Amino acid sequence: MTNSSVVKNTAKKVATRMVLKKMNLATIKIQLIILAVILGLLLMTVIITGLVSIISGGEEDSPSVIGAGQAVVSAEVAQYRNAVFTELSVHGLSEYTELVLALMMQESGGKGNDPMQASESYCGEIGCITDPQLSIEKGVLHFKNVLESANKDVKLTLQSYNFGGGFIDYVLKNGGAYTKELTISFSQMMYEKLKQTGIYKCHRPEAIEHNACYGDIAYVDAVLKYLPSAVESSGVLAGGINSPLSIGLLKTSSFGWRLHPIEKVPKLHAGIDLNCNLSNSIHAAKDGTVVKSEFHGSLGNYIKIQHSPTDFTTYGHMSRLDVSVGKSVVSGQQIGMCGSTGGSTNPHLHFEIHTQLWGGYIDPASYLGL
């Protein structure tokens, strides 16, 4: 081989090695770029998820316990507070702790080995549960199942805990929302079917009057009386204003920024949503003059009341408006009926407190004791 051939071969080898080295470096660079892109996408996903969570707080908050503070229950029931909280937390329902304690107070007063009276739902007969912890476990599970079937309608849930799941189907076929009238008619129907068994007897004068002796037609009120803010509209609340509803207050969506449940974009929720159904009346929170009584695309049928130059309240999504512009109203006066008009997915009251006609919004929760 000539010297010139050796030189050429050597040069080729060197060139080949250099090319391979450059290719390796390029491959490493490409891998690093791809890794950086993947890490960047993961970081963006985490940030976006966090922002959506902060902005929305969920499209619709889980209903809070009716009222604020602890349920007024006996020491026998109170001893199970931690156990009930722990069991509800397993199902992501810890906010219902005080409501379940009120339910337990009505069921057993905390006495006996089955304080949740869960035997019948668990094994089909009374007395099969002989351990309080098992009673709480199975009672909370039954409460969870009924709550889900009732679409988180608290009153429907409570009455169904007493009546059984058949009441939910009955309500869904007759308007879809709990009412006392449906409670009575269901009890009458079931009592007529089963009275020959001799198992059911009327214990309340109201039940005797209506011949509604299946279960307890006053069960919802009996449970809610143990919750401190389950007040009627005739009561003035801690914030110095009257309850805007004729029933106990149940918050279903909070004040603040959230992902709008219909438009799916971040928006300020300038008030709070309170659970109600089409049979519930809406009431003025304070004395004042009606300045708006009309339909609005978002608020639906709504009323604004001016209480002073810098004090307004707004009531939205009503099915009926009972007062007109210029009308003077007094605290607690009925001004309309609960509805689901405008930008609404189900019956509720949207309630606002603000310092300007269309601005200066304030979170109403503390004024309502929620």
C-alpha cells in the first residue's frame, strides 16, 4: 500500500470517528430536548390543574351542613363525633358530620349498640348489629348511598333514610324535589298497602289527621331541629338580617371565583347559592324598596332591594316575582318563589349582598351564619 493510500485511509477513519461523535452528541442533544419538553408539559399540567382548582373550587361546592357550629345533641351521641367524622371522611363526606349526628340523635339518642339504627338497611332485619362501630360504618354507608340517589337533596335524603329508597323514586316521578306534601302522600299510599300487617301505627297527631302512618312524616324537621341554624324565615340570623328562605339554609355554592357550571369559563360568583325547591318561598332579608324586578339572562327572574344608599340584596333564579319596582317591603316579607330560571341547572336561590346597584359584592355567608 502506498503512503498516499495510508494517509487517505487514516483521514477517512478520523473523519468517520468525528461524524459518529457528532451524531452521538446530536442524539444526546435531541434526547435532552425531548426530556425538557416532557418535563415542561408535566409542569404546565400541574400549574393549570392548580389554577383551575383555585379559581373554581369545583363547579359546584358540596352542600355544607345546614347551619354553622356543632349539632346540639346528647353526650351519648357526641361521643361518636370522631368516629362519624372518620367514617364520612372515607367517602369524602366529612362536611356532613353534624347532620349525621343529628340523624343519630333522632334515631337512637346515641343509646344501644346500634346508634345509627342501621341493622335493617344492612341485613334486612332489626337487631342484627350489636357493635356501635359497625353501626356507624354501615349507617354512614347507607347515608352515602341515599344521599347520592337523592342527588344530594338533604331533605330528601333524610326522609328516605326513614322511609326507604322507594320514596326517592316516588319523588323523582312527582316533580323531582322533596316537599312535605309528597312526604304525606307517600306515607298515606304505603300505609294503605301495609296497614293490614299491624306493624305501622300513627304516633303523631299530624299523622293521624292525614292517615299517614307509614314511617315518620315529620322526620326531616325532627332531625333538623338539632342543627343550630336550621331556622325558619321568621328568625333573624346572626348577621342581623332575615333568612331569605322559608326553610333551613343549605349552601350549595360559595362566593368567589369559580369555573362557571354552564359557560365553563372562570367567573366571579358574586353571591352564594342556597338549596330550595319550587314549593319554597323567598323572603326579603331587610326592610327596603324594590329597585329591580324583572328577567335577566343570567339571573333569570330576579329582584333587587335597596336598603340604604350603600346596601342592596339580590335574589335570583325565582320561578315567580311577587313584588314590583317601587314597592316597599319589610324584613321577612315574601317576595317570590324558588325556581331555576336563567343560567341555572337546578332549583336554588342565588343570594347577593352588595354596596352598589351592580357592584361592591360581599360574601353573604357570614351574615347568614353559614
